[in-house]
Amino acid sequence: MNDTLVTLVGNAATGVEFRETATGGMARFRFAVTPRRWDREKQLWTDGHTSFYTVWAWRTLALNLSGSVSVGEPLVVHGRLKVREEEREGQRRTFVDIEAVAVGHDLTRGTAAFRRVLRGEPALTARAGSAERAGASARPEGFTGPDGADGPDVLGDPGDSEKPYGSATKRPTGRQKAGKKLASVP
């Protein structure tokens, strides 16, 4: 296959639109990429022309995007470049799409906390606070923190620190066995 793979660094320009389809989830959002260049004459950084792309994602990536990305967040998008032309209202228009293979937050501009998603646990892809508004628990049954207990997680939720490791389907990692606590940055 002769696909053109690209990696773009920019910001989410719109919210993620998620739809359930017959073959699984589908998500899309607009992505803005603005190059910055050093202007030697003025001795300062200047912004170049902003390019906009439509990022498409399917199945698990689509579901995880919908629960992880908000407008304005810095992202790194890796995927297949697709250029298409359409005629609308008598004018020929060009659209540039990215069929995403991987999307992540740009850690050169902030921090992020990864949460592994268990299959069949849609509550894990909800944004912080959205599960509470819906009346559901933000923490699924059997969730364990980094020290193996159902203690504080990266969002600062105190949970119930007295419960032992409670998931029979998931085994502790080496880090959890050692009982080390991870430092969190506010």
C-alpha cells in the first residue's frame, strides 16, 4: 500500500464529534497547524499561515478521542494524508483530511495522565466530571490506583483507600507490586 503517512503538531480547533456506526465508532474534529518562524530582522517569533485539517478516527481510537480531546488542546496526530476535491456551488474546493492512526497530547506544552481503557467500560473514556453529571461513578468497579489499592488516582479523587486490589481479570504491574506511589503534579 502506498499511503502517505504524516505527523502533524497543532491544536484541536473544534470539539470531537462522535457517532456510532454499524462498523463501530467514528469521530472527527478540525485540527489547526500554525508554523512559527524566527524573524531575524525583528528578532522575534512570528506565526505563519494556519492550515486546517479534518482528522477522522474509527472504532476504539474514535471512542477514546471523544473522551480525551477538547477544543484548544495541543496534539500530535499521526495518520494517512487524504486530499479530495469537490465541487460546491459551482466552485472547485480542495479538502485535506487525516485518517488518524494515533493521536496524543503534545507533552512539550503540558502534562497528561494516561488511563488504560478496559473493553466494555465506556465510563473510562468520559471526560473528568462528565460521569458525575450523568449520575454515574467516575471510577469503574475494580479500578486500582498505581499502588494497587483503590486509592487516589491522577485526577485527585480520594476513592476508598481501604479496598485491596479488586480486579480478578487484571494483574498488578511490577510498579504496583513494589507498592511505590507515583508523584502527581497539580
